[in-house]
Amino acid sequence: MKIPASAPTAALLLGASLWGVVWYPYRLLAAAGIDGIWATVATYGVALVAGIAIFPREALRLARAPRLAIVMALAIGWSNLAYVLGVLQGEVMRVLLLFYLAPLWTVPLARLLLAERLDRGGFAVMALAFAGAMAMLWKPELGAPWPTTRAEWLGLAAGFLFALGNVLIRRLDTMTDAGKSIAIWAGVTFAGAVHLPMSAVPAAAAASAIAAKAGLVAAIGLALVTMSLALQYGLARMPATRAIVILLFELVVAAVAAYVLAGEVLRPRDGLGAALIVAASVASGWMNATPKPKPKPKRGSDPEPNNGNTRV
């Protein structure tokens, strides 16, 4: 069965959509007395256990994984923890504004680590998506996009680590999507566990609250499994500078979810920003699905061998 060329784009859109609504159940956990650190450990712990149970062979292979996989897992691990803590501790719009500077980090990281060059079309698409993100997030009264509080620094750090992790995923082409996902779940769980002594919630109280919300914790954990597998599939098959554009679709979903679930008002510029991001996502997906013409071999040269590593 031939997998359509649009599959990586669809996978990234699915992952971004789930990220766009996951903030709400984390707020429910916070309201139940489970702070961001305990919530991160509990939900990603569920994802880790589920991943090992579903993919036991991939879990065993992690013992032979490249050292770079550890760096990737810890980068995304601390990114996810910082994101959760940031949106729970600070002003959500400010944290999101700083987190979504991630496209700016992706360009130099992809150039340095992957030798990916951003052509004119890619630059235009990224500028379109970034303009959409700023249209949705920018508030003049909030000041320049520079962190001033702990929560804002967490948002900035989360964005940088998110970009770094996504770029490193492209380099780990010898690992399967499931293997990368298990490594990430372990990385997030480890990052949260390291910070447990900093939690203001006692262990006994946290354990009791988690037990009372076991169904919700399990549901979030299983959603994280779906989200991570979808993201690994898309990220491994698309240039990092294009993938980061599509992942901004999370803002569109988050805006709609905030309107439906939290009663937040959608402004006209939210619609404008969403339209720009959707347009950029479609354009980025189209660029990825359109095969580039191969250069004609020089006369007398041998054709390029097929090494079996061609991706969908």
C-alpha cells in the first residue's frame, strides 16, 4: 500500500491539534491540586508505560541508541515540562508569544546541524506563519517579546529546546518513530522527576489527587502517545524548517478551544492570524509533497545508487 505524500503533513497537523487542546485537561488537574510538575510526571509516566507495553522491542533497542538520542530526549523533555509550568504559572499569552519564537531558532539550528538551507519559498512560508502567530499573540500593552518573569523565561526556554529537539529528530534517522517516542516520554518523565523536590505539593497529597483523577491522567497519557507518534512520523519525513511552520497550526486549534472550553473571545485578528497560519501550513505541506526535479547526471558519470533510504 502506497502511503500518500501528504501523510507527514497530516501527521503533524494531528499532533499540533492535540497540543492545541491539551492545556485544558492540565488546567483541570491543576484545579484538582496536581501542580504542573506532578501532572507532567504522572501523564508522561502513563505514556512511557504504555509505550513500553506496546513496543517492547523498541524499548529494548534504546539501550543501543545513539548518544544523540539522549540529548534529543532531554531537550524535548525539558521543553514540555517548561511549557506546562509556564502556562500554569504565568500569563498564557506572554508564555505562548515567547514559545512561538521557535521558528527563529529552527532556522540556524537546522542550518548548523542538518545543513538545511532555507530557499526563497521556504523563507516566505515561514514569514507568513510567523506573521500569523504574532497577529494572534501580540499585545502592545504586554511590551516587547522579551522575558521578564520566571514563567516567561520558561516559555522562551521551552521554544528553544522544542526547536533543538525537532532538529535532532531529523538526525536520528536510524531510530524508528516508536523508539524516538519512547525516548521522549522517558525524557519528559525524567525531567519532571528531577524537579519533584521543587513542587509545593507534598507527595502524599499529590498521590491522593492523582488517584482521584486517575481516569483523566490515563486519558492524557494515552493522548500523548498518539500525539508523539504522529509528530515523530511527520518530523522524520519533512525538513525541520517546514515542519515548524505546520506545527504553528496548534495556535489555531488553541484559539478555538479557548473559545469553546474557556469562553475566551475570538478577536478579528485571531481570524486573520489563523488564516495566515493555515495558508502557510498548506503551502508548506504542498512544498513537501511536490517532488523536486533531480539534476541530470553529467555525461559519462554513473547514475546515483539507490541506498534504500528514500523516505515517503
